[in-house]
Amino acid sequence: MSQTKAVPHSVSKKPYTIVALNQQHKRKLFDCGQNDLNRYLQQTAKQHQQKYISKTYVIVATEQPQTVLGFYTMTLSEIAFDKFNQTDNKKLPKAPLPVARLSRLAINKEQQGKGVGRLLLVDAIFKTVRLLDSFAVVALVLDAKDKKVAGYYQKFGFIESQDQPLMLYLPVKSLKEMA
């Protein structure tokens, strides 16, 4: 019988995994400090996913794959061309435009400030870029909860909507450059 060498733990596994929400995830234990986001994950996300309304992805520690450390939800949508700033909308048709929408992103209180949100946002950007192989979208769009949250997304290049400062977007050109 041959023996296998043990691989050091830090080399053999990534500390986090991002996967689609599924039955094994303990949603009831999630607490980001905002009741509306907690409630969405705990009571609504799975049903929306089953009805193809939205898709929710969770980040889990590789060693504890049932514990949700954070999540984000994506949908496809349309927005009016005039929501984009003048530089961007002059290049676009004067009609409703297809977008990917990051509709929610939340991090468990114990993980906030540790880079988990960044990992989820980067994953959402990569998924949006992969989507371009099959569907057309002109931007990744989101609605920030407040100015502080908007400032966080602006660090990643998100731009304020022309008439709604908490509606932010990242044009497809920027998405592709980041991916």
C-alpha cells in the first residue's frame, strides 16, 4: 500500500470559495447588520433563484462550506440611456439599454473590512464579462444604499448616474479592462 504525502494546508486549498446559493448553506445564521439584506438572503434569495428571477452567489470559507460569509445577487435588466453620463450616453442608442444589475451585496459582520466584499465584487465583474459571450449588456449597474457605499464602489471605477447619484454603473469597456 502506497502512502501519500500530506500537502501543507495553505498550499492545497484556497481560503474562500464563491458558489451559487444552494441547500447546504446556513442562511439563517447570516447577519450583515442590515435587516433588509439579512431577510433577503434568509427568506427570499433561494425562491428567487428557483423562479429564475435572480441568481445569488455566496462566499464561504473552504473549511466551512455551509457558513455564508457574504453574498451578492445579480439580474439582467434594462435602463434608460439618459441614466448614463453625457460622455457615455452620446455613444449609445436613445433607447432602453441592456445591463447586468448587481442588486445586492452584503458581508457578514464578522468578515466586514477583511476584503471579502472586494472578492465578491470582482467575481460579479468577471461573471458579467463572461456573460458577454452569450448576451449583450452595456454596463454593470447597482443602486448604492447611501453615499458611503457609493464611495466604496467608486473606488472600483463605478460612475454616478446622470440624475441619480446613488445609481452607479461600470461601462462594459471598463469591465473588460478589469477582467
